[in-house]
Amino acid sequence: MHFFWGSFDFAVTRFSGRRAPERAGADIITREAYSHEVISVGFLAWRGEMNGAAFYAYAAPEPAGLAIAPCVLKKLFTASR
């Protein structure tokens, strides 16, 4: 579980162990947070501007083609309770 921007989200984050390129203009917290390659996926129960929940995924640094890669849901499970 992560706590970001005043809200909890459920996430899985993995680090490769390889150093990432330094982010130009990043503050000390951001520079440390993204000092190594990272990929994260999660669910955010947001109540701000989005006014609803969302699934998200990101990688830093972003691999070539990631922003245009299709995201396909192969199976969906819902529970009545």
C-alpha cells in the first residue's frame, strides 16, 4: 500500500536494481524516488479531480513505445459482495 497525495492506493512496485538516468530539474525527493528503474501498477480510490477510482501503470524511465502500447483486459472478475 502506498500513500500519495493524501490518498491510499494499492500497488505493486518493482525496481530493476539498475540506476536510472537523472531527472533534470527534479527536487531531492523525486530524484531519490526515481534513482533506479521502476515499474508500478495499482488501484487508486481517488476523490479529487477524477472523482472516482482508477487503475494505473507507469515505468520510469519510460520504455520506447509504452505510451502507445495497447492495454488489453483478457479476463474480468466481479463479485456480488
